[in-house]
Amino acid sequence: KCNETAKSYCVNGGVCYYIEGINQLSCKCPVGYTGDRCQQFAMVNFSKHLGFEL
């Protein structure tokens, strides 16, 4: 997990992780979000659920 100062790195409910060895922050995104910081709404998954593609 990330330290207190880096907890706001992930957005939209993403959980921050620190990857030792490469000294990098990473996020585990909730369902429906993607991107390095969970900043993108996963519209592709949403549209497939509805039965059409963008």
C-alpha cells in the first residue's frame, strides 16, 4: 500500500500500491474504471454490456 502522502494518487476509488524494485506507484481500479490512476471511465466495457460497440 502507498504511504499517507501518496494515497490521493489514485482517483475514482482506486487503491494505491507501491511497487518496490521499480519504485513506482500503481493503482487497482474498481470495476468500470481504467488507466494508470483509474482516471478513465471504461466505456468500452459498459457498451459491450448493453450489446453494442462504439
